Amino acid sequence: MNTKTKHPSWVRHLDGIADELMRLSIICKLRLKDPGVIDRILKNDESVCGSPNPAGFRKLRGLVVATYSSLNLAIDRIGPEETKMITDAIIERLDRLRSIGGTAGPDSAGSTRHTAD
């Protein structure tokens, strides 16, 4: 993914979180973008998983909570527009990857290197 930004460290940070969220969602057999899934995760409802995986669910839930903190910090530090641009690019990359049945990681769907202005 190539995202032009003045904040490549935020791109790397948020991209890493997104990759791990995707990996854990695959392990837990759920789709984070499905309606109500995030709420059920935050409410500690393990039955949202397609198959039982208590350890995976705990990690996923912890990362979902941490994601909100990271996004709020990014908004405070680099602004809502820049944060949205970064997250939109990440979501587009992960949607494309998921549609072809791939997994997240630095070697999947091309380079995860980012360029600055």
C-alpha cells in the first residue's frame, strides 16, 4: 500500500493494528465490518466467533479497545482528515486482500512501505 502522508509513522502504526485485527478476525471466524460485531466484541460476547477460540477472542477484544485509543490519539496528533485518509487507504487494502482470500502481513498484497510528501 502506498499512502502519501506527512506522517508515515502513523501509517505504519495503524496499518500494523489493522493487519493484526484482520488476522485475529480470521482466526475467530468473524467479519469485523458486519453489523453489530464490534459491539458484541466490546461487550465480551465470545459467541460472535464462528468457532470457539477463547485466547484469540481475548486478544481480538483487547486490540479492538486499543484501536479506539490509537485512533483517538491519531486524531489528536495529526488531525481527523489525515487520520481518515490513512484509515480509508488501510480499509481499501484489507478489503481487496480479503476479497481474494488473502491474509494480512508485510508480504501480502504487495508492499506495505509508505511514502511521505
